[in-house]
Amino acid sequence: MGEVMLFLTAGNGPVECRIALAALIDILSREAKTSGCSFEETRGGQPDAFGPKSAVVTVSGKMAEQMAEAYCGTVRFVFKSPVRKGHQRQNWFVGVRRLDPCVDAAVVPTIEHKDLRFETLRAGGPGGQHQNTTDSAVRATHVPSGITVVCREERSQHRNKATAIRRLQSILELIAADHEEQEKAALFVASKQLERGNAVKTFRL
């Protein structure tokens, strides 16, 4: 079963870009469900009720790779601003890129076991009659950063715990790399490299 992690960012865009990002999370969640994939999300900073500045989503299943290929790049949303009446601009952009482990060992943080908190959950999601109904799902929280991930794909609680640690490590690597490169300490640093002229997808809200 394939698994991909995608980093979604509104960049330095205005509030409308965060509204678009929240809409994209919903779109990805529905598409994952339709494709029989499991879907988990971890949202970054959300200064108000309109949406987060960034998020990391994890898609697991046979169609995960296909979804990643379809969405990586710049996603354009077309809608009138609901917060600035009369505003002329109607095109808003969200950047999507695959989250891969950082290759620079100098900026990779080490997760200490004492910094982790685990909770067991009833597993759910796609699977039909083969769906796992035991308490094997795991919610893992990295206490210093407050980052939380939920893993429910495996039938073994031990394997879900290992997967959770790996996901947390990947997210922390992303944060560390962005902090090193952009000299910013935000939990999810907004990407400054959105390509507004070459959208891979367009949605009209």
C-alpha cells in the first residue's frame, strides 16, 4: 500500500489563500475517500477562523501516488473574496509539494522518547468488511512542538506507533529545513516559491 505526505502552503498570500487551502484539504479528503484511501491531516498555524497557513496531509492506499502526482505544484482557486467585498482579484493560489525526508543531517532533529505522548484509538477508515475494528490506531503528539499525527493503516498497534514516529520525524525535518533555509521559526513556514502562472489544477468556489 502506497503512502505519500503532502505539504500544502498558502505562501505569503492573503487570507483568501488560506480559505483556498482549507478548501483544498476538504477536496483531498473527499477524493481520498472516493479512491478508498485513508486520509490524515496536520494543520499549521491558523490565526483566525478562515483557514491555516499550511498543512501536512498523509494519504495511504493504492491511489496515493496518483493523487500526489495530480496535485503537486500550484493549485489555483477562482472565487470572489468573502472577506473583502468589492475586491477585484479572484485568483488565489495554494502550493503543494511532496514531503520527503531531509537529506541534510545537520538540520535533522532527533525525537526523544520522553517528548512523545501516545494514545490508542479505535481504527477506522476504508476497508469494508476487512476494516480493523480493534484499538490499534495511534495518536502521537510531539509535546515540544505540539504536532499531532494519527496512524490507523496497520492492524498492529506497534506498527502504527512506528509509522507515527516516522511521520513526526518527517514533519520536524521539514520544519528544521525551512527554518535553516529561510531563517524563520514558524511551525509551518509559508513557501515563497508559489508559481502563479502554471497551475496544475483550478477550482471555482
